[in-house]
Amino acid sequence: MFFGKRTPGFLAMVGIATAMSFAVVDDADARRGGSFGSRGARTFQAPATTPTAPSAAQPVQRSMTQSSAGQATNAARPAAQQASRPGFLGGLGGSMLGGLMMGGLIGMLLGNGLGGMAGAFGFILQIALLAIAAMFLFRFLGSRNRTAAASAGMAGAAPAGMARGMTPDAPAADAPQAAARNGLGSGFGGFGGLGGFGSGAKPARPANAMNANDEVGITGGDLDAFQKLLGEVQGAFGREDYATLRQHTTPEIMSYLSEELSQNATSGQRNDVTDVTLLQGDLAEAWSEGDTDYATVAMRYESRDVMRDRTTGAILSGDADAPTETTEIWTFTRQAGGEWKLSAIQEA
């Protein structure tokens, strides 16, 4: 036998790796959910919380909208490079001091070898010169650091009178939440704090605003449209009705849903979604970007959601007799007052 004392540990590592591989396969076979789509300039910002979805929504994981995080990284890169740049002692100054020290050691060795105190005296003299040079060097570096700190303090100070919204990360006070109503009727409520966007202060709220975060003026008719879209999109997905999905969603959302339907078909499965009923909903926020309006809505609904075999119709997962309850954040968009379309779905 060639097994040594380390064999049990090795076998344990192999077992762990095998178990992890099975876990990865199981996760890959599960139905993909997640948060996807676009919310305009607020795609990567958390929507305001509501009584229906009191916790922060899951961040968008798949979107055609580019994140601004790369710009922040690029802006921080010069500062990081400046911080990592070697100082005087790490560059030419370090080389000079190292050379002088090495020269002193060589001089001492040569002096001792050639006879006498001359080498030792020369080495002591070089040490004294090094000490004087180091003292002047530290004074120079100290004065430069003080100058840089003073400059940074002046640069970091905000000019007097600057609007609070102009500061990108300025915290905003949370607005109180309103009581939610069943359904999406005119009793839409619930909102959280929002920070400043773009030019600073928020636009003036319309007279018919649903809550403090409604910058569009969402009406009861809009709420009815959102509720109707919930049922139509879910039903069309269960029927694999591409035409209806294309009618009620943005091209981006349509591409994600089509991809999932295609994966189900390849696996010989069909996701059957029926009996969609809205239980509670409220407006999180609504805003405009040019001629495009956005409305983000928290919705809690129940449905019968099962996975069936495409050929036999047999249920592969789920229970057709037990409705499941789901809470999601849906964002709708419209252009120039046109029809609302689904543009993003986020898990609550």
C-alpha cells in the first residue's frame, strides 16, 4: 500500500470537492430568478421601501444600462497611484543613502585592512554626515506633508451656499411610510427617503402626487394598468406567448424572458403560471427623464406556479393545488405619455 499518514486528509478534501460539484450542478438546474432590467438613471440605486416591501430590494444583477461604478473607480485610481508612489526614501534618496552606507562599510573594511585608525575615522565621519542629511531630509518631508494636508483640506471644503442635492452622497431624511391598501387602487401609499439626483433638488411634486416620491403624478388609471400588466405578463410567460410579452415589456426585458423560456424548452420543461392575484401593492417612486416616465411599484401576489414536462404535462416541481405568495418590485416605463411597459423586476 502506498497510502501514508496524510491519506485521510487527502480523501476528505476529495470528498468536499465532490460535494461542492454536486451543489453547483443543483444550482445550475434550478429556475433562474434574480433582479434584471433597467430603471433609467436609477437602475443601480435601491428603490424606496414601502409597507408592501419594507426591506431593501435586491440590486439589479443583469442590465443593459452601464453602471457608473467604473467612473468612480477611474476617479479613485489617480489618488491610489499617488498613494502607492514611492517617496524620496523609496526612490533616488534611498539609493543614495544605501550607497553611502555601503561605501562606509567598505571604507571601514579597507581602512582596517590597510592599517589603522584612518578607516575607522572615515567611517565615523560618514555616519555623522548621514545623520545630518537624514535630519534635513525628514524636515523637508514633514513640511511637504503639512502643505499637502492643508491643500486637501481646502479642496474638500464645500463652497458656501451649495445646494445639498449637489453633493452626490449627501444623506436624505426618510419620509414616513403611508399605510398600504389591498390591490393597486387609488389608495396607493408607502415610500422611503430619496437622495438628490443629477441637478440637485427634486422637481416640484404634482398636485395629484401619490406620495412624497411621486414626481410624475401617478393616477388611479396608472395603478389599474400596473395591476393588469402583472397578470398579463405572468400569464403570457406561462403560455409562452411571445407576442403578448413583446407588447407589454421593453426589448431588454423581452430578451431576458425569452432566454429563460428557451432554456426551459431545451430542458423539456414548461413553467406553468396561472391564477395570478394581487394581494397588496403600493408605489415606491415615480420620476421622469426627458420624455420618459418611470414608476416603481412593490407588489405582493399569489399564483399557482409549477414546472411541467413539455410532452406529458406531468408536474416536475411545485404544487398546482397550493398557491405560492411572492413579493417583487416591478418598474414600468412609458414614453411621451404612451402605454406603460415592464422595464425591470427586482426581488424584494
